[in-house]
Amino acid sequence: MKKIPSSLARPLIRITYLLPLVFGIVMLIYATIPHIFYVIMQDNVPSLGESQSLFDLMSSTWELCTKQVSGATEGTPNAFYFSYLMLAVVVISWICIVLYALTAIPVAVCTFIAFSYPPATRAANQTKRWMQFFCPNRVLYVLSMLLPLLPASFSLILNLAYRKIMHYDVDVHYDGISDILLAAIFSAISIAAFLLLLPAQNDEQMDMYRLYHPNEKNKLQK
């Protein structure tokens, strides 16, 4: 494989480490915009639900399910199964969101700082250690880019639960791109860019998971 010129590789590597944060902000904004609605068939007549944002949908689902499991509303055994399942999905979705933020933000900040110093300096290496405290290795870093897929799938999981557990004739639709497709595109771009640029990171001494020392041949950051 032909080596990427240094003048191109260096900015691409910088951008690659910033992508998870940038994509995370875009997904966060999109999740606040109403774009999800459900169509429920009642007596062979479609009933169109109100368009909601992803966060509104998660919030309303949480409220509905907590009332069910607390006994505030009566329901069938299937309704309890549905409620426990969706409560678990909401909790895990928020855990994924928080973990993604706890990776993307430190990575973006630490790479910005580390790349402002020559690679073999104490400051650069110390900054890398701080980043590795939040995300210890490359495998976890790549896996962290997949975290948005679960919360982005929430509307689909809810739709499936309605159909399979509650036996409702319901379908989910979107005003625009679906959250899961957006998250999948962003995850694929982030992972592909990171993996494809690993050789260039080594060549340019811009690997955030490697500590460089003064006795190594290095190229000063510009």
C-alpha cells in the first residue's frame, strides 16, 4: 500500500481522533429533533401518531413503563414483560450514551493537547496516559464507536416489542433519516478512518496508544 504523504496524513490523523466527538454532537442534536412517528392499524384504519424526538420517545416510554411496573396502572402479564424490557433498554441506552461521551470527549481533548507537542516530550506522553485512563487500548476505542448503535435503535426495539409482546399492529416511520442509519454511517466512517490510518500514525509518530522516547527517530509536530 502506497504511503500517504506526510502533508496529508498528519491533518487526517488529527481529524480522525476528533470524528467521534463531532459525530456524537451531530447525533445528539438530531436526537432532540422530532422525526419519529408510529402508524397503528385499528380496524384496518391507520392511525398516525405524533412525531417525537428520540429523547422524547425514551422519556415517554420510561414514564409509561414505570407506571405499569409500580402498579399505578393495571395490565396483562405481557404488559409487564413489555415494561421491564423497555425500562432495561432505556437504562442501557443511557449507559451507552454516557460511556460514548466519556470516551469521545477525553480522546478529542487529549489528542488536541498531545499533538501540540513533539511526540517524545513528557507533556505529550503524559497526555496520552490521561487519555488511556478513559480508553485503555485500541480495541476498546474501536468498540466505543459502536456504542451509539443501541440508543439509535430504540425506536426499532420499541416497535418490535409492541408487535411481538403486545401484539399491536404498529410500524415505525421517520421524517428523514433513521437514527440507526445515521449512527451506523458515523460509526463506520470513524472506525474505517482510524484503522486505515494506523500505519500513518506509526510513520508520523501520532499514535495515541504508543509512548515515544527521545532516543527514537521522531518527526517534530508542526
